[in-house]
Amino acid sequence: MGAALAGGGGGLHALFIIDVDDFKSINDGFGHIEGDRVLMAIAKAMEEFFRGSDIIGRLGGDEFVVLLKDIPSIDVLKTRPAGLRALFSKIGGSCSLPGHISASFGVSVASGGRKSFEELYREADEALYRAKAEGKNGYHIYGG
């Protein structure tokens, strides 16, 4: 991802860290096979939700990362968490779970190539912790 960011020029870029809320309860209550189905459904839904030029990865466990390059504006960026929350809320039903799946999102923004990937990652991670501290199923933009 660092190399992808380095070649991005002077546009507006954002890094999302996405953590599925209370995922342990899915594994504990429904088993690890069902937990894996949920993670695969999340990954597939995110591939359909984000642009083909966005880079999506799984950090491990129930955490994902997405690098959005060349975003037209900060207003466009702010629509993404609401869309993701709606998407995640449908996944529980599609995996035969009672209730919905929620996630918390930490976001960091860089403009004009002024931040390294490491800075974006650290900021998005801090923003994720803040989103979780504010009650989960939400998002926080670093510095916002």
C-alpha cells in the first residue's frame, strides 16, 4: 500500500481501518465456520462497494483496511461510512445470524502526498479507537 500511495501524485487520499464490532460473540455463539462466512461476506460486499481502483485488504482477524486514492472531495469521503454501515447491517441476515453486523471505522486523510503510509495508518488506527470509544458502529476521521 505504501508504494500505491507513493505513486498517487497530489490528490486527496484516505485510509480506512475497519473493525467488526463484537466479532468474538459471532465466533463464540455460532462457531468459527459461521464467523468465517461472515468475514467472506464482508470482503465480498466491500469489493462491490468500493471502486476498482481502491485497495482492500484484511489486516487479520476481523479487521480490514481500504486505501482510497484520488477522492474528488472530503464530502464524497464522508458518504462512505454511512454506506458501509448500511451494507454491514444486511450481512447478518444473509449469513442467517439474528441481528445485524456492525463495524467501527477509523479514517485518515492525506492531501498532496504529504503523508507517508505509516502516518496514515497510525492516524487511522487512533481514529478507530476513538470511534469505538464513542460507542461503536460509527466512524471518526482523524483530526476531524
